[in-house]
Amino acid sequence: MERGGNGPSSVALTSVYRLAKALHDNKEYARAIDAWNAAATFIPDSHPERKEILDQIKVLVGKCLYQMGQDAAAFELFTSVLRENENQSDALLGYATVLLDKGRANVRATSLSLTSCERLTD
């Protein structure tokens, strides 16, 4: 995070990024999202890794959304990152996690339906 310079915007970016991480770790996901979005504003257009950092911030926001139960919004963020870079490992992991949980929910729903049907036939 601290590569690419050590001017005022780099210091601010690092500080806000650390705040966002602390909020996330403390499960204050809505506030962490605000902090991640604020961190994104401190990345200069000239930063050599701007795109990669912005993608990582999108993934981190997606993780917060997922933890808040906003699976569709999280899935969309992970997908948007993967459209640009299909090898972004954190986005792939988030994407797979949402799909896996969706699959589990479908299996549970199917299982409950089958159990209900079995009771009707007994």
C-alpha cells in the first residue's frame, strides 16, 4: 500500500486504508465501506498501481457487503473486478464464496422441500 511515493496523499491513503481495515476487523462493515471509498479518493491518477489498488478496494468493499448479507451487491463487485482481471485471486475467492453459499442455500431449500413432501406421503 505504501509503494508509489510518500507524499501527503500517500500518507493519507495509508492512514485511511488502515482505518478501513480496523473497522472491517471490528465487524463495522458499513463504516469500513465508507473508509474504503474514502481511501480510493486519495490514490493519485499518476500512481503506478492505481488500477490494482482500486480493484483491491472493490474486493474489500465486496467482502463487507457479503458480511452484511448483501450477496448480490458483493457478487456484482467481484464480477466487475474479474471482468477486467480474471486472475485477481481475492475477487475469485469472493466470487466463489458467494456462489458456494448460494448453492448451499439451494440445497437446504431442496432438502426442506423433499422433507415436506416425504411427510405428506407418510
